[in-house]
Amino acid sequence: MLNALEIVTTVIVGVMVGVEFCVAFVVNRILNALPEDSGQLGRAHGGRMLGALMPFWYIGSLALASVWAVAGRDRPGAGLVVTAGALLILSVVMSVLLLVPINNRSKTWTPENRPEDWKEQMAAWDRWHYVRVAVIVAAFALLVTALA
């Protein structure tokens, strides 16, 4: 049963990392290159769509890693899982304090109501998102190492 938990946790965290990596290095660059207001409208839609899903994914990943850390506390790699869990906690805290406030504002913007500094706010979100991606990539790498 623990082996199944380890695999499920690793896959779920890995897919989350893939999605967030894609947002950071592919989707946002595509949206930024679109003409006129298309990029801002795409980001607002993405903020609504992913903003509804990601809290469950982040908290679910943290919960699975926590269960793995407790259930596998006597197994090799337990320290790696605990460290990965701590990084996932950091990613949740970063999300709540730094990224979600910007996302909550930007997902309601239209070309008619967006603030003058909307590009600066998006750039700030991008910078924090890069840091968060690095954190969850590190957590994923630790989980994979613990699994191996």
C-alpha cells in the first residue's frame, strides 16, 4: 500500500510541476506575444481556470506527501520526503501570500477595467511564479529520489 502511495504522490506532484513549468515557460510567453488585448484576456481566463484547480492540487500534493512521510518514516528516504513536504508547504505559503492576491485581481480584468500598471503586476506574478516553480521542482526531485 505504501508503494502505491509513493507512486501516486510522485505522479501527482510531477504532473503539477509539469503544468506550472508549462505556464511559466510556454503559455505565458505565448500569451505575452499575442497582439493587442488578447494576451491579457488569455491570462485572465487562465487565472480563473487554473485558479480554481490549483489550490486543490497544491493542498492535495502536500497532504499526500505528508501521509507518505508519516507512513514511511522508518524507510530509507524518509528525510527526503519530509524535506519535499516542507518545500510543498513553502509553495503553498508563497501562493497564498504572493501569487493568489495578484491572480485574484487579474482574473477580473478586461481591457476596459484593468489598472494602468497591469503589465507590472503580471511581471511580478511571473517572477514569483518562477521561484515557486523552482521550489516545486526541488520537491518533486526529492520525492523521485526518495522513491528510487
